[in-house]
Amino acid sequence: MESSGLLRGLLCVGLLSVLCCGQASQEVSAEDFGVDQPGPAADRDLMEALEAVLGRMHHRISSTEKRGSIPVCGMGDRCAMKFGPRIGKLCDCTRGANCNSYLLKCI
């Protein structure tokens, strides 16, 4: 009985190893087709284009931050101030926290 269980186990392990080793990698590279890699001039052109795009995005992002963004405060920090019947905002609470209108703190 034990020998048949052991034989079945070895058979399953052997079958799985054959199936796993039989799978070939499906990745295809440029070397497989004999295509030459781009030269340093093409790399330089791509880097210049990337720097130009990132520069434009940086100017766009920094201009929106200057317009009056509210600073971020941490958990337990004071996030609001009471002005009579109104509440003024000092800062935004971090992600997952809310400004409690009774305690005026991020919780």
C-alpha cells in the first residue's frame, strides 16, 4: 500500500517537473531578429526630448502649487481655527484623516 502511494507521488512529481521544464520563455528580444541597438545619438535625442517634457510638466505643477495650496498637517495637529461662528482652515489633514470640527484637530 505504501509503495503504491510513494510510486504515485514520484509519478506526480516527475510529471510536474516535465511540464514545468517544457515551457519555453515567450520573450522576444531585438537580438532574435538581428536588429541593431540604437546608437548613442538616438539615446541622446530621446533624453533631450524627455527632459523637455519633464521641464514643461514641472513648470505646470509648480505654478498650481503657488496659487494658494493649503499646507498638509499631520495626525493630531491643529487643522482649523474658530472665528466666532465660522471655522477657518489652517491646513489639510493627511490621507485617511479628517479635521474634527469640535476638537479642531486631525483625527
